[in-house]
Amino acid sequence: MTTPDSRNSDARNNYGGVRALDSKAIAGAAMLVMLLFILSRGTGLLREMIIGARFGTAADLDAYLAAFRIPDLLFQLVAGGALGSAFIPTFAAAWTEDGQQQAWLLFSRVLNLLTLFLVLLCGLAMLFAEPLVAGVIAPGFPVEQQKLTASLMRWMLASTVVFGASGLIMGALNAVQHFLLPAVAPVLYNCAIITGAWLLAPVMGIHGLVIGVAAGAVLHLLVQLPALLRQKVRYRFSFRIGDAQVREVARLMGPRVLGLLFVQLNFLVNTILASGLPDGSLSALNYAWLLMLLPQGIFAQAVATVAFPTFSAQVASGNRAQLLETLSRLLRLVLFLSIPAAFLLYVLDEPFIELLFQRGRFDVASTQAVAYALRFYALGLVAHAVVEIVVRVFYALHDTATPVVAGVATMALNILLSLALIGRLSFGGLALANSIATALEMLVLLIQLARKVRAPNQEPGHTTTLQGLPVRQLLQSGARSLLASAIMAGALLFGLELLPAGNAVFGIPAGWVAAVAGAGLGVLIYALASYLLGGAEIRQLAALARRRAQT
């Protein structure tokens, strides 16, 4: 398979060795990464299907999900999004200003400090696993379920150390515009968990899943090493905390860590609240969250992964006009893809869940519970997708404080809304709170970004609303996508009424027919409606697909 590194070389700008892709080249690279994200999400979906068949929405799966909270917290705060958003711009600047040798020295120092820090933190969490579960994570669980959660958590903490190193390698490879193997890594991770669920769970129960998690973390790391070696990495055993570039990474991480802390606190609050609800509530919420993230990961994360190094390079070169043009084109693309996806999830919620999960211990009641939460999560899909892109621009501008302030405020609102809505809507209230908070976060970030990246010919005091961004183009594109999606949804609702009553159509479960035929028909209707409404995005995607097919 050809990587983005060997394509569109004539469309690249070179800023001191770190290459920036223009918006068309980003779209081309994003298509490859999107395909790999589809494979990743597809294997992730298969993983959840097998887990659902093995465990349904039972108490032991609730324990498995609760056990992720502390490992996820440590990974996100120390080695996940916080480190990536701080490391990639600093690594790109070091490469541009000081050369490859200095950039790889920075990589080595951050890797060494990161691994040491994670070993210490995870070791402490292993030692105090049971008090953490009983007092913080899942106080509503019965004692035996708490002990199971603590046991599972210790396994996952060990894998967090491996994921820390793997995540940093992924950031370094993305910074030098290599996306293939970092995108393959999650596929192998999912395959390992699938193996654990398929082969080990029947014998070892829920512990078979955590063995799959540990093995998947190792594969996630190993698959990226060949690409790292091809970049001629120069590893140094150095722990120089006082290095200016290491301090810059730490400085940029600080606000981001605070923001992610509030995000993880929100997930923790959800876990605590759901632990006091009937068995399976946390599992249903998790399945719905993963289904919402499926299109968000395929569309928004693929584009954001490819665009982030380019944003950083454009900022390093001082080319704000090109940054605005790239951002505008990518936001229109994300709106074009995420709006119909949200409509499809809402209209075809139960058919999708029946097709994907309803087998084994995952029964009709489980389908209805997951669909209930999914409807609320679908309302926030577009906001999640836009935020995924916008925050990358802030990070490229070396501004991690603004997204954090917005994130802290909206996550605090999320927690308050969760407490207010859970009594009326049960776990559906937790999903609705997340959607409302994320929508507000999107609006705040867009307003602040418009003021920060106003066009070069604007006066400093001129940007009082969204004048720093091409708002008219974004609104027109979003309105076209919204109208085309509404036409699609209306046609699908009419078609669902025409399905014959009963449990099967020509021997096939009715839900399966509705899911497959509805999704296919919905895509066709949306594409046709977008074309007739004059949407530029459908034409651009068609032209890009033709060019890909010819190369």
C-alpha cells in the first residue's frame, strides 16, 4: 500500500524539513488514513460485537469498563492527548530550527521521562487498586464486583506503560508525515482483544479480555518500530529535565492536562453515577458511546490526524492565510460527513444495534437500552467532530490554554447536567449532558479561534464575532448538509413504515434489512440531494476518488 509520504509531492511545502500538505493533499492523505480508520473502527466494532455476544450488558462487563477509568486517566493525562498536542508542535519546531538530530534528542528525553513517570504512577495505582475502586471509581458496586474491578485494573495499568511509549512514537511519526503504521496499530490492538474475547473468555471469563488488552498494547508498540527506524531515529539515554524544549513540552502540556483531567473526571462521574443504576447501565452507555464515536473517528479523527502536522508547519512558517484556508476547507468537509451520520444514527438506531450486537447474551432489552442512550449521543456527534479539528489549530498555535478554559467550563456543566438529568432520564441523561456540553464547547472554541487567526488584513479590534473565519461559507455548507440530511431522514422514515410487519423479511431479521438497506439508501439519497443543492464537497470527493483510482 502506498503511503501519503510517496503521494502528492508536488503539493507540499517544506518548512525546514517538516513537510506541510496543502488542503487538497490533506484530503488525499486523509482518505488513506480514513480507510485505515474504517478498518480500525471496523475491528473495534467486531470486538464489541464479540464482547456483547459473550457478556451482553452484565455486571462483569460493567466491572471491566469501570476498571479502565484509572488506567485511562493516567494515560490521557501523562501520555495521551496532552502529550501529543504538546509534543508534535515542539518536535516540528525543533526539526525546523535545529535539525533532525536535536529533534530526535528531544524525542529520547521525553520518552525516557514519560516511561519513568508512568511506571511510578501505575505502580502506586496497582498498590491501592482496591481502595480506589471502593472509594472512588465504583462505590455503588457490590463488594465482589469491586474486587473483580480492582483485579482487572491491575492488568490494564501494566499495559498503560506500554501505551505511553507507543503513543509518543505515534506522535513523532505523524509529525514527519508518516501515517500508515500509526493507523495500523489500533487495528492490531483490536485484533488482540478479539482473540481474548473469542478464545480466552469462554475459559477465563472477563479476565480473557484484559489479557487481550495487554497483548494488544505490545502489538500497538511493535508495529510502529519499523517506521521509526526508517526515519533514522537517534535514541539517547538522557533525562535532562532542564532542556528548554523539554520544558516547552511540559509548559504546553500543563493547561491541556488540566482540561483532560476535567474530561476524565466527567467519565469518572458517569461511572460513579451509573454504578448506582441497575446492572448493565454502564455497559449500555458504553456501547452507545462507541457507536457514536464510530463515524466521528472515521471522519473527524482521520482528518485531524493528517492536518495537525500541517497546521503546525503552517504556524511555524507564519503562513496564517494558508492556515485559514486549510481550516475552512476541512471544517466544511467534516460538516458534510458528520451531519448525515448523526441523522442515520438517530433514525436507524435499533436496526443498527440489532444487526451489530443482538446475539448471545445481548438480547432485545440490551438493544433497547443502548438505543435509548445512542439517541442522546447522536445529538452531539457534529460538535464532537468539529471540536476534534478546531482544537488541533489551537495546539499548532502553541495555545493549549484556550481549549482548556473552554473544556473545563463545559465539562463542569456536563457534570452538573448529569446530576440534574439522571433522575429524569436515567443513563440517557448522562448521554444528553455530554452532547449539550460538547455543543457549547464547539461554539466557544470557534469564537475564540476566529479572534486568534483573523485574516492578515483585519485590524486587531475588528474581530468581534466570527469574522476571523469564513463564516458564510461554513454556514452555507452546513445548511446544505442539514437540508440534504433531513431529506434523507424523511425518506428513510417513510421507507421503514413500508417494511412488512413481523420479525423477518424473506427469512432475514427485519432489523438487519432496515439497517443495511437503510444505510445504503440513505447514503445515495444524501449524495443526490447534496449534488442537487449545489454542494461543492460531494463534487470534490468524487474528483478526489477518481484521481485515487487512476494512480
